[in-house]
Amino acid sequence: MCYNSVQMTIKPFNSNLEFTTNGELSLFFIGTGNAFEKDVFQTNLFIAKGKDHLLIDCGTLCSYVMEKWCNTDIKDIENVLFTHPHADHIGGAEEMALVGKYIARRKINLVITDKLKKLLWNESLRGGIQYSEEGKMTLDDYFNQLPIKQIQKKPFEMHEANVGSINLKLFRTRHVTTHKNSLRDSMLSYGVIIDDRILFTADTQFNEPQLKFLLEKYNIETIFHDCDISGYSRGVHASYEELCSFPAEIRKKMYLCHYTKVIENIDTVKAGFAGLAKPRQYYIF
């Protein structure tokens, strides 16, 4: 059974992950939980539009969930975007790289900035897949970096890329910081605007000025926002209480993700939010 919002249709998962659409934009969460969730798993997002697809983040549990929940093999993923180098977002990148090279026999197309590409290789992947029977490898031996251009420097950097018909704008987020409220001293991380319609924060602290800037610049229909409800990662993720402080017109288009089971005890719709992002269903625009 499907039901509609003003801009969106929600459709339940059937038997296999749908890699193509009739032209509409489809979002499907492989998981919607935080790094430690084993029920709704980690927040990794699959996008399809027409004949094009993209996986945003591939965490430690991603390939398992895709196979067990979605009847889909990680080798079928041709395009990936990594938002930042925490394991629940890039923990499956090594498997993806090796499966691509030795099983699918092709490179995976990668949406990534040059800075994050260097960080991903030198501090996360190099130790596991640098050596092969062919000699020393680089990230470029496993992934094909897609063209990406910087479109904004201030008040925060933004980059733009395309995966076929899917337009992506990556904006720098403030996630883990060594100095409070400092973007310059924070871990390198990005949120994503999809087709100038959907805003997916990935992991971020509460940053009201940034979100309002993006909402004023782009005609955002729906927001999928990082939400900490556990209490142990405050100052790293936006807390539920902080998100409740947004005006009603923002909350009503906001779905919460990256949560723990604790949030199931809260009526987020009654609090003015669109609700919880949930796995095993399609958000179709």
C-alpha cells in the first residue's frame, strides 16, 4: 500500500532493490540507525533515477544488509559517494573495492572531493588493499573518480557532481570538532543535496545557520537529518532536542535518521516532524 505526502510517495519494499525507475527520483535507506544499530542498521542511502543509481556511504554492515534484506549483491553497485571516513559510512569500502576488482571486474565510479579521496586512501583503505599480486595499488586502481567541481567557498565549501541524471551538491558539514563550532577544525565530512530537492545531512552537529542558508538557496522539499537520541554523542551529532527548536515549517519537511531504538518511544510526528526515516521502503519524488 502506498501513501502520499504533498511532494512524495512512500512505497514498501517488494523483493529486490530497484535499480531503475520510470524517471522519478527514488531514495531507499539500507539502514537508518547510528553506528551501533543492529535492528535498523547503519544510515546508508541508495538512490535510483531512470537508469542511474548511486549508493551514499557503504558502512561495515552495508553489504550484509543488502544481501539479507534486499536480495542484492554489493557487486551490483556501480556508483558510490562517501560522506566521511567513519566506519559506519566507509567500513564496507574495502570489500566493495575488492569485489569490484576481482568479481565484477570493473572499477566503481566514485563521487568524492580530492581532499576526502586522499584522506580515505591514506588513513582508511591503504593498509588493507595497497598490496596485490600486481604490485602496489592506489585508490585509482579500484575506483574511478567522477568529475567534481567546487561551486562555493564561503560561508562553507560546496562541490557539484553528476551521476548520470542525478545531480549532487556536497556541502561541508561540522561533525567531530576539536574546537567548538569550528568548521575549519572539524573532521572532513559532507552532506548532500540531491537534484536541488532533497537534503541529506549525513552526520552533522546541529548547525541552524547552515541549514537555513541552504533552504533559502535551494527549493528543498524534504530533509533527512542526522539525529542523536542516545545522549552519548552530543556535540558530534544534532540532538533531538536541538532539532525540536527548528521552526514548524522546517520540522514538517524533516525526517530523522541515524537514531537508536530509543526514538521509537517518541511521537516525532506529534512533535511536528515529518517522521522517522525507515529502512525497507522507497521515498519517491
